[in-house]
Amino acid sequence: MQRILIVVGLALVAIGLAWPWLGKLPLGRLPGDIHIVREGGSFHFPIVTCLVISVLVSLLIWLFRR
């Protein structure tokens, strides 16, 4: 459990340091993401972005388990 917490903490620090560059990626604005704007408000569901992130995380987990 301690190793997992250390790895998660280091990953969060790395993401925090890389945030200015990560913000420039088109994630959340990919073709296929649902965005509806009406008078009363807006609704955004990044379905394709979620699929891409899921595939990337699955590949990383698969690589680290080998």
C-alpha cells in the first residue's frame, strides 16, 4: 500500500508540473465529444476523450505488468 501511495503522489506531482503543457492538448475537444449549448446552459460530455484516455491507461497498465 505504501508503494502505491508513493507512486500516486509522484504521478500527481508530475502532472501538476506538466499542467501548462497538458492544457494545450486537444483533450476534451476531440471530434465525437458531445457539446450542446442552449439558452439555459450548456452540456459537455467528452465521450471520445474518455475512450482515448481509457485506452492509454490500459496500455500503460499492460506494459507495466509485463
